[in-house]
Amino acid sequence: MRKFLAMILCVSMMATALVGCGSSAEPAADDAATVEGAIGLSVSTQNNPFFVTLVEGAEAAAEAAGVSLTVVDAGDDVTKQVSDVEDLLSKNISVLIINPVDSDAVAGVVESAMEAGVKVIAVDRVVNGVDVDCTIASDNVMGAEMATQYIIDTLGEGVKVAELQGIPGASAAIDRGTGFHNIADDKLEVVASQTANFDRTEGMSVMENMLQANGDIQAVFAANDEMALGAVEAIAGAGKEIMVVGFDATDDAIAAIKEGTMAATIAQQPYMIGEASVQNAVKLMAGEEIEANIPVEVALVTAETAE
């Protein structure tokens, strides 16, 4: 999957994504020898291939730098995430990398971390109301706009479309919804919009209900591939042919696009996001300055580009 993303995303984008991080995944040996401190990574969930890959990138970068990395999984439970972060802080970490379950709800514990002198990097989703040291995330608004425009380019304006939203409060869900509505509200007929919490099983259930209420849906935009794949199952079960566009370019989604059950998805770079988060954490521990925002661009993946 990483090779596929490397092929479809331009070299200039990669340079942008790693601004302030250095051009290599492996820092010089002298850097690794002089950096002291530990890193904690709180991820929203590992029950999603995207975040599994993000963690893999972080772990690889930590091993290359010779630094300690502790990963905790919130299981999409914001109360558990707050508890996890408090536990990490009790272990005297130097840098907290956080992928929030809810961008608002984690603000308090992130502020506590910063008041304790811990540096904070937000990944994939922002922390609302807190000036963290760095945010590394995909351009979710642009990605959703690209996905929605693809529906229009393929089916035309005015078609009936349904939206499967992500976890309420998660900045990625908010941004992807914004991007979708930036285009869809003017050029498509949005007949249904409901959260399925970034989950495949919920995506199938919500899609089944949508189809019962709106049997003439022509296209679906899902804010991640897990929900999109759930929607594909529901559509197949109903014996219909409906365009489904997702977000994340997971392996399962790419396979579905090649099979023709999904039309498109938006490719992110979760491995690079995880890798860059640790590279920047190492720089912070070494007393270096880093960029406050490191955007990672996205690309539309269709049957033509998925080969």
C-alpha cells in the first residue's frame, strides 16, 4: 500500500509534508545518541487500518532514532483517551503525540500536559482551542471536495447523494463534512446525512436505513473507507448499483475499487504522518524549532490510478 501511495503522490508534496522534519526517515547517529526523553503516542483507535499504518510509521521512526515510544489505544473512547494521556504523563514523557477521538474533549488534558512542560504534536486531527507545538494532518477539506467533485464529474449535477459522517467532534470528520457540503450543497441533492462513526458495521447499518427511506440514492460520500465498505455491503444486499466514494485509500478500499464495487477514494499518507510525528518529536526533545503546521496533501484514487 505504501508503494502505491508513493507512486501516485508527487515528490513536491512529500517535501511539503516533511517540512521541519528533515528529508530522511533516519536521523544522524549523533542526533540519536544525544537526544534524551520518551515519547507517548495516544491514538484514537487501532481498529482501523489507517491508524494501524500511522502507528507503524511512528514505531519505525522511533526505532531509527533510538528513542522510546509508548503507544496507547483509546478504542474511540474519549474518556479512555484522557485517562491514557494522564497515564503517559505520569511516566514523565517529554513529548505527547495525540490523535484525538474528539478534538474538543481532549483540550483539557492537552493543556495540562503543556503546563507540565510536555511538548505536544497533534496528528491527523487538531486539538481545538489549544496552541500545540505542531499539527500534522492531511488536507481533509480539499480531499472531500475532490471526492464530491468526482461524483459530479461522473454522474452530473443534481443527482441524489447520501453522506456517511465520521465521529462527531473529530476534526477530520468535521473537515471532511465541510469539504463535501462546500460542493454538494450547490451542485447535488443531499437526501440523507448521518454519522456512522468511522465504523464499517455502522456504515452498513446506516446505509441500509438510508436505502429504505430513499430508494433512489445515486451516490454516497463516506468520510472514511471503513464506512464506505459498509455501505458497499448494504448496497449489494439491496441489489442496487450506487456510486460509493470513500476516504483514506486503505488496502480493502483499493481492492474494492479494482473490483468495481467502490468508485473512488482519497489517498492519505498515514505511514508518513506517523513517521513525521516522531521525527518532529525527536527534534523537539533536542531543543530544535519545528513548523507549527505540516500539511500532507491528498490525491484522488480511481480504477484508472489504482492499477
